[in-house]
Amino acid sequence: MAWQQLKINVKAEHAEAVGDMLTANKALAVTFVDAKDTPMYEPKPGEIMLWPDTQVVGLFDAADDLSFVIKRLEKAKALGKDFVHVVDQLEDKDWVREWMESFHPMQFGERLWICPSWLDAPDPNAVNILLDPGLAFGTGTHPTTSLCLQWLDKADVEGKTVVDFGCGSGILAIAALKLDAAKVIGIDIDPQALEATIDNATRNKVEDRLSVFLPANQPELKADIVMANILAAPLKELSAVISNYCADNGQLIMSGILVEQADEVMSHYAKQFTFEAVEVEGEWVRLSAQKNKTGAGEK
């Protein structure tokens, strides 16, 4: 089936209204993309952040007459008669296959591979994690996830208890279990993320050693390793909660942090943890630390 796209450049304050108008005019899907390559960081939980200059893209059937849609949009106060827009015709092809072919197995360190389920693992003897791209964050492609997977690849997690705080897709939890962790506790504010974590763990046959919780139901425990690949703001805000999960001499691994945010994040944990050298990948960092024995490091 062939498609066409209507692309409209607007200011952020008008983007959602324009998206609603496209939907009302029979757009099959509406997406928002950056119109001027402007980075956006630190959304609050549940917050939708849009770029100052946003491109709203409506997907339509190729048979739809977009001239009528454009005439209707010209009457909208948020746009006006001379609004900037482009209509693109999309080639009729198997888009599912095109999407699948854009993903490939990825290696992290020496042992870990992340493999889409429709492809054979390049090294059957490696630690292979079957993980398909989906709604929940975390397929290994982002530097923050890559940094955490590289740490796990080198770490000794056999027989240990691990907390994956902000588990998303469950990629870090599953990697730890594949590396013979005794058990992993996944915690996330999004119920959909917990479902994705369970589904992915089941696909990888490690669900029997995994437990997942919403923050309101999170258990009291002390873990050998605590991993938190979220963002700087919640890492600072929840420092007491995250620190409390870590046993004395336990290890804390944090990512989702920009280079310029590292010192401030570390300052929220410095009394209880001794930090190793910061690992950098692009503009992102991984912080690794060991928890001091009770009373050590306190002032």
C-alpha cells in the first residue's frame, strides 16, 4: 500500500494542536520531529517535551486528496494561509521488512551480544540476549545503555543480587541474569516497561530469577549491584532511595548522565560511595562507585 506524508513546521506551542487537526483530517499517524536539530534533555515523568521548532508529520493514504486538508489547515489560527508545508510521496514497499533490516546484532565488550529475534546470533557460544526494538527504552543502541552493558561484560555478577532501577525494556536485568546473577529486581514507574521486561526475560528464559515492581510496591532489600540508567534529575532526586538499595561494599552503576552533569550527580552520593574514574561515550557518561561500610565516609 502506498502512502504520503504532510510535513508542517510550527512552533512548539502549536505542535499538539496541529497534530490534533491532522488526526481530525484522517491522518493515519502523527509524529513530532525536530525541525532544527535542537537537543532536548531531562523531561519530567509523563512530560511531553517538544522542540522550539517542531515538524509535525501526518501520514495519509496515497489516495487522499491533501489539497482539501491543506485548505482546511489554512483557516487554522495556529497556522495561517502561508504556513510552511511539504507533501512527500512514500514508495510502496514492505516497510516491516525495511524496518527489520535496519537492526543488526551488536557486541558489547567480549562476551555480550544483543540480537534481534529474527536473526541468528553471530557467536552461538557468546552470551546472547534476544531483544527486539519496542516501546520501552533500551535496545543497546544508546550510549547510556552501551556504557552499562560494557560494565556488565567485565563485571563478576555470578551469584549476586542486582537491582535494575528504571528497567525499561529489561536489557540490563536480562544481561545480568544471562551472566549468572542469582536474582534481579527490576523497578520502573511505567507498568508497560515492567511488562516488556517480563516478556523479554521470558523470551530469554531467565524469568524465574526476575521480579519486577512499581516504585510504590518496591521491596526493602540490599543488593550487591545497583544499576540506574535513567537521567540526572531523578538520579539526584532519588539518591537516598537508590543508595539504600546498595549493600555495604556493593557496587553502584549510574548512566543517563551528560558529561557536564557528572560532578553534580556524584555530589549527591559522595558521602556514602567511593567513585571510580568516569567513563565517557560521546556526550554521555557512566559513573561507577562502591558503597562504603556503614559509617565510613560520613562527616
